[in-house]
Amino acid sequence: WQRLVLTALEEKTQVGVLTGAPLTDIRITLIGGRAHEKHTEGGDFRQAACRAVRQGLMQTKSILLEP
């Protein structure tokens, strides 16, 4: 399932929460996860990974810096 998470994060362009601009130079650390043999499918990890990144971005104290 780790490969599914990595692939999902590489394929989907992550966007910022303030302006919706594409994010660059970010580091994401996977610290855990688990699957249930009967109730878990590959797509579940893809969705969960993208949802977790979005949730993490929402919890940051982002500041928009204009040039």
C-alpha cells in the first residue's frame, strides 16, 4: 500500500489552500498506515493520502506573501 500512496501523491498536483496555486518544494512523510484484507482496496489509500495532505495543509498557519 505504500507504493499506492506514493504514486497517488506524485500523480496528483497538490494545490495550496489560500490561492489554489500548485505547491512546489514540499516534503511529505508517511508515518503509518494499515489495511484490512477484506474491506480495503487500492483506491482507498489513494483517496486517503490526498485527503490527508489537504487536511494537513488546512491545519497550517499559511500566510500569503505578495511581491
